[in-house]
Amino acid sequence: MRLGRPALICLGLGILVAGLQAGELWSLWSTPQPLRLHRGDLAPALRFRSTEGREQDLAGLRGSPVLVAFWASWCVPCRAELPELAKAVKEMNAEAGPTVHVLAINTADEPQDAAAVIRDPSYAGFVFGLDPDGKLAKAWGADALPTLVLVRPDGKIEEARVGYDRYTSYRLHSFVRAARPKSPA
């Protein structure tokens, strides 16, 4: 079958438009955006049953820095961010100071699709929760994924953002350094 010149032009324009749309989507995914949660706000309540069957409550972690990560198995930037979080948290928890906790909430996803990530030994220190209907994410204003909220030891928001970029690890280290008590001089 031989395509005429008009068909080739239409095909080329279609491919161009598809490529531009993919580029726009990637820039949205890879550019952190602010959330409705603001620095200094008290973090909303967060209670859920972990995938290990234990009741979890953010309020019970006061005194330690907490990372609340909303993610899904189908979210490519989420899958890129989780290993960065794991690496950074492992490094930070090897240092002196309060333990950094990670509450990783799988949202808008099928539990069986999330299971492979949850079982990955790289995330052994994470507390995973399932939010298949998105109620927890909605309560936190996590309208897009990935969403990462850094909660200070006093229970207040330090930073809240949507999206993933290559500076995640740097931000986390800076946050934990600032959250740890200063040693007397």
C-alpha cells in the first residue's frame, strides 16, 4: 500500500502532536509543584492500617521527622522517586539523631499491583498503607502523584510538593539536618 503526500503529512503531524503531548506530560510529572499544604501548617490527621495489619497514626510519630509519600505502581515518576527516598532515608538513619520515618501511601491503585513494590526489600524501613479509593490522598490535597510531604518533629509541614526531580535526595538531607536538634557548642 502506497500512502499519498496528504496522508504522509497527516501522519507526520499526528506523530509530532503526540510527541509534544508526551513532553508536556513528562514536564508536569518531573517538575515539583506546590500543594495546598503550606510550611508551618499543622499536618492533617493521618490514620491507616499498614499492609502488615498495624494501625498507624502520624501523631504517634511526633518527635521524629516523617516523610509522607503518596504514590502508585502505575506512576512512572513515583517509581523513580521511591528508590531515591529509600537511599536517602537509609543514609540519614545511619547518622545520629531521631529516626526518619516514611509513611508510603499507595493511592488510586489496585493492591495486587502495588504488592511487588511493597515486598521489595529496598523499602524495608517504610510503613506502607493502601488507599485504593483515594480518601487519604484527597484529605491531604494529593491530587497528583507523586506527592511528598515533609513533616517536622513538631507535627508541622516543612515542605509539600507534587512531582519528582533529581534533587529529591538533596532536599531530604537538608530537611533532616534542619529537623535534628542542634548539639550544644
